[in-house]
Amino acid sequence: MATFLYRLGRTAFRRRRLVVLLWVAILALVGFGASTASAPAEKPFTVPGIEAQKATDLLSERAPEAAAGGASARIVFRAPVGQQIDSAQNKAAVEKVVGALTGTPQVAGAADPFTAGTVSKDHTTAYAAVAYHDSAATLKDSTRNTLAHAAQQGRDAGLTVEVGGDALKDDSGPGNGEIIGIAIAAVVLAITFGAMVAAGLPLLTALLGVAVGVGSITALAGVFDLSPTTSTLAMMLGLAVGIDYALFVVSRYRNELTKGHEPEDAAGRAVGTAGSAVVFAGLTVVVALAGLAVVNIPMLTEMGLAAAGTVAVAVLVALTFVPAILGFAGKRIFGRKDRKRLAQRQAEAAAGGTGHRRSDDKPNMGTRWARFVLRRPVAVLVFSVLGLGALAIPVGSMQLGLPDDGIRSTDTTQRRGYDLLTESFGPGFNGPLLVVVDAAKNNNAKVAATEVTQALGKVKGIASVAPATFNKAGNTAIIEVTPNSKPSSEATKNLVHAIRDTADQTRARTGADTLVGGMPALNIDFSQRLNDALLPYLALVVGLAVLLLMAVFRSVLVPLKAAGGFLLSVVASLGAVVAVFQWGWFGSLIGVEQTGPIMSMMPIFLVGIVFGLAMDYEVFLVTGMREAYVHGESPKEAIVSGFKHGARVVTAAALIMIGVFAGFIGAPESMVKMIGFGLASAVLFDAFVVRMTIVPAVLALLGKSAWWLPGWLSRLIPNVDVEGESLRRYLGDDKAPATAAPIDPRETDPDRDAVRV
């Protein structure tokens, strides 16, 4: 494959105008398709197969007037100090707000608190429950604006009015994370390469890949009924790997130029060597993302497949568009001073000199670090593993859940409304449960509902049980249960399980099926689905990746080491997330105002995204070691060579990703903070502790055994030649280059202004 990629790189370099025009044409075609495609229909969030979803679906079928699957809002009213909410003046103001919502588009109903009895015992606070026909994702802006305008009418009348629920428009957003991340990437690239052309090229090519990938998703969204959130992961990961892949190829191209190769040949060699690593790193990412389908959640499946397609585009861009742009850049990929030195060395070589001038032989920091690890591999390995293990300890107490208004900033109306309800009515009022009794089989819903209600009265942890209401057909009962605990608490989770146990008992007596739904139950079931799918997902992704890496490295132990190191970095990152966002350690430093459960999708997201980046770093760094070993160096010399040429690039790539993800920590939304912090810490641990520290220590201890592959397995696994041995023979590299003698890479250092690692 290396030879094929070499030819592809040279062709793209030589036919650069045609290649660029083809990519511009593709971008234009995708842009046209995206701009003319019909907008995808907003879809409600669903999790097939879980009990809470079954309850929602049953109510949607039997009692559409209940709007069980629709959005909801709670408008909380508090009277001025010293007044009561049910005084004539305040009561009129509340009723005016409720009346402004009743009968408006998409509103199924707005309950008058004085009729519904939702007034606090001290008569200072009341709340109105607003139900919508449509889910939160499908509410129109005009509907949300009507809600906000109605609440403002109450404030204008002198009341304290706060609004909670998923119907309210969320203006918190992710902050300026993307802008901050791109700015950090530009700075790191500029420092790494010391030339604006080289620094801008990875950003340009990554943006092209993201534009084509996300544009394709938009163009096909209407055809495949994709949700508007499908492109979220594709944009984040496409930008990340796009920068990485271009960075790898550009760095290798600069290195080949310093060896005296002509630009076209250098581009071919860069694509043939670094490009091979890019192909297999991309394949591992695609495997990880496509594997999200095993979770059996439509939203995650769509996001995973869309992101996998965008990563595939990033690989194609790195193999074709990058060498084409290098053809336009030529030797301008270096800074002006470096180009001058390069020309001087070539002139000296052409005149019969050596083309080499002794310079400072001091090794770069990557070489020094590798030698340090090789001198003390056991101590370094033990210290690193124990350190990550200590960080992983909090994972043992991790509680998964979905965010509610209780973890929002106190500056938001959702959080203030949540606190008012908790103070005046109890924490359970922020998340009531819906017990649905399906009596269609026994045709006696009232008897079944009475039996279930009596059984619920014996369950501990319930604040109140509302009288059963029935659908128009009379075969389905709805019982609202208010817990004593807040929606995201462990106590509410235990209560849901206790009610379901009770339901199993009443089913035996009445013959009616009883389902527990409502937002808390949906969150609990969704978290359990993700928790149950995590191990199968890990097994699938890691198993396929190990097989793929066996083909790349022709080794059994190196892929196992790569997978083990990845798992270690993920659990360490999850431990850090639990310590900060669930335990509250150092949370004030990043603006965490309220602790709570860890977002249910956090482990899956960490595995999917970080696995891709980790394999990028593993493949690029260890491929250099494998290449040096195959070309005759001892195992320890090969480790040093791999770090000498690859550590700087891996460091730059990791710093860029840490900067991109850390940019989201400043977002006002707690969940966005959590994602940014988790991803940034995972990349930090994986790149600098696992890949830069544990990997060389393990390889040093294994020696030649690291590259062992049984003969029978070697015959089964195809030889993909990622180290470029076939390319070396094809190019006749055992002979001196046709050009001048190699330039000393320390004298004409392409990265002399880089971050030294």
C-alpha cells in the first residue's frame, strides 16, 4: 500500500491544479445540495425498548390529549414579600399569564394553579404546568417566544416569575469554544512549524474536510430523515482528525525535503509513509464511530455513522488535497531563513562539498525524554500506571444521569424556577413520575387503577399520589406520582425500581400491565441502556482495533498495549470528571456551581472520540519505531528514532486538541463544561502519559518480543507494509539519493522554532 500511496502523492503533487479543482467542484456540489435540500423534520428523542419509552408511546397512542411525549414547561409564580399569591391582584396576574398561553399553537393545555391546586401551603408560591403537543425539538421559535412573553407579563405585574422545563429556549450555548480552539490550533501550528504556510495548511485542509463532510450530511438529511443534531459529532471530530492527519503529512514532507529529496518526490514519500499511518488511524476511528450502532439508540447511531463518513473524507483530503497544496507551496513550507539555509546546503553539495555543516549535536527534547525512559523503564511504568490508577478511583462511585434544571447556573430562569419549586413544594415536584395502567386486556381500568393506587401508597419515598385519570376509551389510567427526592438523585432511581416491582405484583392480581414513565424514569432507563451497552461497545471497538493494529504493526503485544493504555486513559479521565462534577473537587475553579450525576452519554462519547485520537497518536508514533526497527535498528534505538521524528508532531497534535476541547470549559452550560473537561483531560492523559511515557517504557521492557508475531498468524494477517519497506525497495533507497548529499536536519531544522519535545 505504501507504494500505491507514494504514486498517489506524486500524482496529486504533479496534477495539483486538477486535484484542487476536483475538490472545489466537490465542495460546490455538496454546498449546492445542502442549500437546496429540504430541511429535515425535527424528531423527538426516542430510546426504543426501554420501559419509560413504552409508557410514552402508549400514552401517545391511547391518550394523545395527555401530550405525554410533548414538551413541558412549569411557570413558577411567587408573590412579593408579605403578600400571598392567591390575593385578588396577584391571582388576576397569574390567570392573565395562563390565559396568554391557553389555546395558542402547539399548546395542549395550561393548568390554572388555583384550579389544579398547585399552590404552596404558605400561599406564597404557585406553579402552572404547560403541556405541548410536540416535543421540545419540534417547538417553533414563535411558540417559545409566546412562553417567554407570557412570563414577562407576570413580572411586569410585580410577581417573581421563573420558567423551567424543556419548552424554554436554551440560550446558554457552547460559548466561544470553537473560536478559542481554532485560535489555539493556529498558535500551536505556527510555533511548531515556524512558517505561516505550514501552519495554515492543516487548518485549511481540515476545514475543507469538515465542510464537505457536514455539507454532505446536510444534503442527505432529508433523504435519510436525519435529525439536525446528527452533524454535531462529525464537526467536532472531523476538525480534530483533519488537523492531525494534515499535520502528520506536512511534517513528513518537511522532513523529506531536509534529506535532499525534490519536492515532488518528498510529497510522494510523505504520503507513502505518513499517509499509510493516516489510513489505518482513520480506519480505527471509523470502526469506533460505526460501532455506536450497537448501543441501539437512533440518535447515537446517526451521529456515529455521520462522523465516520466525515473522518473518511478527512483521510481522503490528507492523501490527495494536502499533497496538491504542497505542490503550490513547494519549499515555501519552510520559513524564509530555513529556505535560505536549505538552498545554501544544496549549493555546497552541488559544488562537490558535503552539503552538511556540523552544528549543535544536542538532541531534541523528544530524544532526551525517550532515553530517560529507557534508562528507568520499570520506575516510569509503575509511576505512570499508579498515577492514572489513582485518578481512576472515583469511577467506582460514578452515577450516570441526564441533566436537569437543577445543575444549571443560578443566573438562569430554569435554575431559579427549580429552586423555587424545591423550596415551596419539595424536590420531587421538579420531576413527577407517570404510572400508566394498561387495562385494555381485562377491560376494567378503574379496578386496576384502584389496585395500583393502593399499592403505591405502601411504597416508601413517595410524597403524593394523584387520583387516576382515564383516557377517552376508558382502557388506560394515568397516575401522577411525586417523589420525595429530586429527579436526578439515587433515591428517585431506587423509587422507580420499587414502583416497578410493585407493578409486577399488581399485574398478577389484575391482569393489567403497569408502566412507569415520566422524565425521571426516562433518564434512568436511558442511562441504564448506555451503561449496559458500554462493555459490548468497548469489546467490539477494541477487538476490531486490535486486529487492525496487528496488521499495521505485525505484532501481537503492541496492539494489546495500545488498547490497554487507551482504557487506562479513559477511566482516568472519567475519574477526573467524577471528582470535579459529581464530588465538587476544584469545581469552583472552572465555574461548576452545582454537582450532580455524570451525563449518561459521557463514557460513550469519551470512548468514541478519544479512541480515535489515541489511535492517531499511537499509529504515528509507533509506526516510526516500527519503521526504524525494520530498517535495522535495535529495539531501543528504534524507540529513540520514533521519538526523535514523531514526538514533536504528536505533541503539537495533542496540544491542539486539548486547546480545542478546553475552550468549551468556559461555556456557561454545565454539560458543555463536562464534555470539554472530560475530552481535554483524556487527550492529556493519553498523549502525554500513555503514548509518551507508558508506551516507550513497555516497549523497552519487551525488547524484540514487542514485534513478535506467530508464523501462523503472520500468514493469516495481510502485510499492509505501513513502515514502507516495499516503498524503500521500490525507490532503491539502499543507494545514495540522486540529489545532493542529505542535509543535516539539525542545521536546516524544519521545526527549529517548534515546541521541543
